[in-house]
Amino acid sequence: MTRLLLPLAAGLAAVLWLAAALAVLPPGAWPARPWRAETMEVPQILLAYGLMPRGVVALLAGALLGLAGGLMQAVLRNPLADPTTLGTASGAQLAVVAATILAPGWLVAGSLPVALAGAGAATALVMALGARRDFAPVTVTIAGMLVGLMASAIATALTLSQGHYLLSLVMWNGGALTQQDWTGVWRLGAVLLPGLVLAALLARPLMVMSLGSGAARGLGLRLVPLRFGVLVLAVFLSAMVSAEVGLVGFVGLAAPAIVQGLGARTLRRRLMLAAVAGAVVLSLADGVLLALAALGGPDLPTGALTGLIGGPLLIWLLPRMRSRVPTTAEEGDRHAPRAPHPGRILWGLAALTVALALLTLIGGRGPEGWGFIAPALRETFLPLRATAILAAASAGALLAGSGAILQRLTANPMAAPEVLGVTGGASLGYAATVFLIEAPGTPALAFGTAAGGALALAALSVHALRRDMAPARILLAGLAIGAFAGAVLTAIMASGDRRSWVILGWLAGSAGRVTPEGALALAALALGLLGALLAAARWLEILPLGTEVSRALGLRLSRIRPGLVLLAGLATGVATMLVGPVSFVGLMAPHLARSLGLVRAAPFVIASWLIGALLMVIAAFGARTAGYPYDLPLGLFATLIGTPWLFVLLLKRSRS
Amino acid sequence: MVTDGRRGPTRRALLAAALAVAGGARPAAAATPRIAAIDWAMAETAMALGQPPVAIAELVSFRLSAPQPPAPGTVDLGLRGTPNLEALSLTAPDVILSSEYYSFVEPQLRRIAPVFSRNLYTPGEAPFPGLMDLIPDLAAVLGSGAGEQVRRDVGVAFAALAVRVAGVADRDCLLMEMGDARHIRVFGDDSLFDGALRAMGLRNAWSARTRFAFAAPVPLERLADFPQARFVVIGDVPPQAERALRTGALWNSLPPVRAGRIHRLPEINGFGGIPSALRFGRDLADALESAA
């Protein structure tokens, strides 16, 4: 049955393509070789220079992605690796978007150099993070998807700043395979052939490497150059696809997974089959869209469709990988040395937060430059600023609080609300509201966003909570939901509706839109969360010690875990409404708290909560003043000030 | 450093009263009100009425596509979606011009000054008549007596343009914006430019429903359905698309491209007011005449 899968899918893809081709021209009127564009009828040109190269490009791009995914999975021994999950594709996206807006001249000769630089930089970052944990699959995947999220967030903000070239960006972000001549085919083909040869040559040493580093070294293999070379090849193949057709997600994940079921014996055979499977998957996806468009449906970019399969695929793959991966490699950092006086640190943090909030309340930037508020303006300005600062600080505290819960719950330092998928679900809820209701007000948007977050949470519960809720499972399930939400949003953007601007604006997040009532409500919720965290301090102390210890100490895990997940999810959903889906405050704040030496649960959660508020106060000030009078996106600013620091922290080898 | 810009509460009260009677048919006080504009179509219309706003949102981009340059010293209010409320307060406006598109910030705007807002662009509806009506309505709100006169002038200007292009009115125009070498956007019958075309006695070749003034990104091959049309490309073409179009087999095989029936216009705000429509009309007439 599984053996027939690939040929059947290939046949179906061919039938779909043929249907689209026949809708253009009956077979008798097809152009005869040699083609001369000057003498051909328009439908003949559509076929010979549109549909035919498109079909071939789908095959080639799919094969390239399948091969790249196969190589990445082989070298990292990680069944979840592919150009999408390792951040490679998003790195290329950010580079191309930035070049399109800031230096369009760089793209005149083609996007490949720019895409390659971005893809390489993002992958290098993920690998540097992964190397600290022996390339443990789940950790590398989470690091990759975080880097990808960050790159996409910056790309979104850049897109937002200039609508000028938006159309080309939207199409590129969506991964459109439409062609108007054969140049794309030649370019991709010229890369695929040497790529296949190189992969075949590398297969044998890779196989030896999979025996284990000791055995490989014994056989005279130099591991570092081998790993590096294979990764460079995979990144190059993926960047080539990005440069030519844009973002096409998850084909590199799907292809090797399909091959896994076919029972190929050697790695060389698996790699070649991965290329074939990738070609079939992408052709099938493109065929479906072609047929849809031929029937009068919308013209969606193909990448948006393949993005949709990514989330379910990740969830499906997850239980299948457990047996092959040593779990010890996934465990978190050794804790930093304990601070002797946690109380003093907490008071210091609280004082710093309040002081900064007050300082940014009266200080700022106006048309005349920097300075403090003039007395005459206090009445107008103070309420405006107080609202924004309070809202930002509360959102930061909410995100950081839920990040602290998740990190304790999963004993994984990479856990964060962004990773939980709640922000992704909330984005979908917001988008749905914008499209379903004409000119929606704040209450409608708030309800839609919270409902989206809650739905994501429900989906997560069904999948992850049902079984014993392994930390890795819940994180990846969350990321899968996030990836799914991202794919839907891309499809919405690609539909070119003006309302997509509203969503794009929200994706970047802003404090300027909050009403005083909204800010007070957020503050009340943040205080409520702090209370809940303190009440749950004992559980949070015990949970990281593991299931057995927790049970032995009498914790009723079946209730406590879902309860805590729900709390984290709701807190995230509320904060997301304000700052947009990406901020990384929920990831950063608990890290900072730990690095201050706050190990016990109660000081740790309080410090996380405070640091979250502090970070957001700083971010809000920066967002308000850096580009005066242009309010920069709050979430983006928080990401930009915090993430580089976070990466440095993760890169530092833990001294244990 | 910053001066107190508050002034004239009586005038503001008067304006609030004028706004309260639904669009305000009552002429307001004699002094010209200080106007802040979030929506560009509103800003353009106020400028056409001879009352340029003292502050406009996204002034940097507005300058690039505005039908007439904003007055020197105009204050930038930041992004249209998230206007800077502090900068807005500093300009001490008597009235803030907005549209339904920014309805989510209206509560905050209303705390600063009375807001005049309209539904200008609705999916599936031609915006042109509403934008024409906006001229006298806005004039009434701003206490300007010029409303009907400006509206008549616009009608006269379009009639003159119709005479100029009468010789080429036999062919439909396909209005588009280039995205990349394979995708375009087409302006349909719910776009500002469609209204301008009609006012000039020309026809839009694109009759398929569009989603919101721009059709969804359309693959280039759909252009093959319009062998008889004139192609009107609005705005700049991205450099990499320009290069790919020069060599592209499909693009160069399209009958209008082969026959040279392709006209390029500069960047014009597709969501602007009647002044933008008029500028589009003039640019199009110039382009058609220079090609003839």
C-alpha cells in the first residue's frame, strides 16, 4: 500500500496539471517544437511559457526541498529538521524583504546571493544554539522555529513600514510558482543535478557518521568538515528555491517522512527518494491549486498550501521519533548559582521597574527634541502616556508570568508562550474577526482574539494533554499550531485584500490603541496572575523534578498540569491582543530571572513577572520615541532589544 | 520647549455643535479651524477646499503620492493606523478628519478633538460618488463656502478631460499595478480610478468583481483575456520585475504590449480623494495624448 503511495500521488498530480492545461488549449492546438514566441497564439504561449515551466518548476523546487530536508535530517539525526523548522527559509525571507525595501538594487541581478546570505546566517545561528545541546532534535527544532518567528516578525514590520513593493513581497512570501518563461527551470535544474550528485557522494560518510562519533572517528572520518559541508549544501539548495519562487514551507519535512515509510535500505537511496517525494508533494499541491483556479477559484500561492500541511505533519511525526532519540540530551541547563539574598534582588527589580515607568512617564520626545513634559501639557499627556505604559507593563508581566509557568512545567528553558501556539491561535481569531465583521470595534476584536487563543489551547489540550504530556510534545504541538496559523495568515495576505493591512498592523503590535479602561483591565489581570503564581509556587517548585517525584509528593498531575496550561494560555491570549503575537518577553524574562540566581519557585516567578513588566516599559519607551512621531511596533521593539541578548545567554556554555 | 497650543474653546465648541447635527449643514464660525487629518482622502479634499490641514498622518509617504504638496510646516502625525496622540494633541486641532478604516482609534481621537469620519471605501461599491459628496459636506463642517463651487470645478475639469481623450475612447483601459514579473493588481469598478475613467467617458476593461479597489494579485496570464485593451500601468515597477518583463515571453506576446498600447503613470494614491482622481485623469490624458 505504502509503495503505491508515491506513484499514485504522482499520477494524480499529472492528471491535475493536464486538466489545467486542457482548460487552456485542446491537445490538437498545442504548439509544435521548435517554439517561436513571435509567431505563437496567446493560449499557446500560456501553455508553452506558463503552465509547462510551472509544472517543471514544481517538480524541481520540490525535489530541491526534499533533498535539502533529507540532508538536514541525516546530518542532525533529527526527523524534524527541514528548511522551515531550522529557520533557513525565514532567514532568506527576511534578507529578501529587507533588500527589496532598503536596497532594491541588490536584487537586480537576482535574489540568490541575498537569499543565500540570509538563509546561511539564520541556519548558523540555530546551529550555534543547537551545538550547546549536542543538536538534540527538539531543542534544535524549537530554536529554529524561534529564529524563524523572529525573522518573520522583523520582515512583517519592514513590510508594514513601506507598502510600496508590498505586492511583490506578498507573492514572494506566499511562494508562488507561476512562471512566464523557462529561466526559472534552467536555474533550478542547474542546481538540482550537482546537488543530487553531491548528496549521493556524501551519503556514505553520513551513514558512517550515524554509527556514532566514536566509531566514525575510528574509521578516519573528520566529523566537523563533513557536518559543515552537508549543512552548507542543504542551505544552498533551500536558498535557491527561496530565491526563485519564495517561501515554500514544510516540503522538506514531508518528503523524508514519506520515504521513511517506504523502507529504503541505504541512506543514498533514501536521499534520492526524498527528492522524488518532494517533487511529487509540491506538484500535487500545485496541481490542486491549478485545478482550483481553472474551475474559477482564487489564485492562491502554492507555498500557502504547503504551509498548511506543516502543523499536522509535525504532530504526526512527534510520537514516531521518541524511540530514536536519547531524552537526556533534551534536558535543560544546570541552574545558575543561587543568589544569597533573593529578597533584595526582588525589591531592587520592583524599584527599578517603578522608577523607569515614572521616568518614561514624564520624559520623552516631542517635535522640539528630548526632554521632560512641560507643566502646561501634563493634563493632556500624562493620561495618554500612563495608559500606554500601564498597558505595556501589564502585557509584559502577563507574558513573562505564563513563560515562567511553562518553563517550570516543562523543565525546558526554551518554553515560551510564543511556542505554545496560543499567540498563533489568537492571531487567527483576530484575522477572522477583521474579515467577518465590518469595521469591528475593540470589544469584538478582543473577543475574537481571546476565542482564537482559547481554541488553540483546546487543540493543544486534545493532542498533548491526553497522553502523559511530555514536555517536548507540548512544545512541538504548540509550534505546530503556530506554523498552521502562520500559513493561514500568509494565505490571507496573499489574497490582497485591503483588510490584510489591518492584520499586518496588528501583527506588529502597538500600545497606542489601548483605552484607559483596557489598560486598567490588563493591569488587574496581571495582578491576578501574580496572585495565582504565588498560590501555585509549591507546585512550580516540585514539577521540574519530574513526573515520578511529583506523584510521590502527592501532586495530582492530571489536574494541576491542565490548570497551569490554561492559566498560561489565557494570560498569553490577553497580552497578545495588545502586543501582537511575537515579543519573546515570555521567553526572555524567565531566563533573566534564572541568570540572576533566583532558583526557588516563588522568587523566580515574581522576578519573571517583574522583569517582563520592566522589559515592556523599556520597549514601550523605545517604540514611542525612536521614530517620533512614528509609533514603532511594540512587540517588534521588545523582540529587537531582548533577543540578541537572549541568544548570547543561550550560547554561553553553562558552567556546571 | 513645547508651547501650550490650546486656544479658542468657543470655536471648538461651535465645531462640536456643527458636527453634532450629522455632518453639519450649518456654516461654522468665520475663523478657519485647525485641521488634523488621519485619512489621506480627507486631507486631499480639505486641501482642495483651500483649507490645508496643519497636521497629516504619514506625511512622508503622503508627499510621494499627494495630488498637491502639503503646506510647508505641516506636522507629521505618524502612522495612519497608530497616529501619535501626543503629536496630535500638540497641534491642538479643532477637528480631526478620519474614515471608517481607522475606526478603531476613534475613541482616542475623540478625547483630543471632535472627529469627522465617513465611510469612503466599501468593498463592491464605487467610491467616486461618495467622494464627490464629501466635498460640500466637508466644506460645511469646516465652515467653508467653497464646497459647491469646488465640486462644480471638478465636474468641469473632468468634462474637459473627456474632450481631450474622446478620440481614443473606443478602446477600454485596463488599469494595473505591477507587483513582480508574474503578478499584477488590477483596479476594478470599486476603485477610485474606475470612477475617474467613467467621468472622462472611458471604460474600464476589467469587469470582474474586485475585492477592494485592488483585485487580488492576478497572475500575468490573465492579461491574455484583454487583447483589445489599453494597458495603463500606475506607479513604479520594481527593478527586478522591470528586468524580467523586458525578456518575458508571455508579457511580450500580449497584443497590447506588441502594439505598444501601454501607458505608464506616476505613483498616485489609489485610496485618495477626488483630487487624486483628477490627477489620475490629467496624467492619463497626458499619457494618451503623447502616445497618439
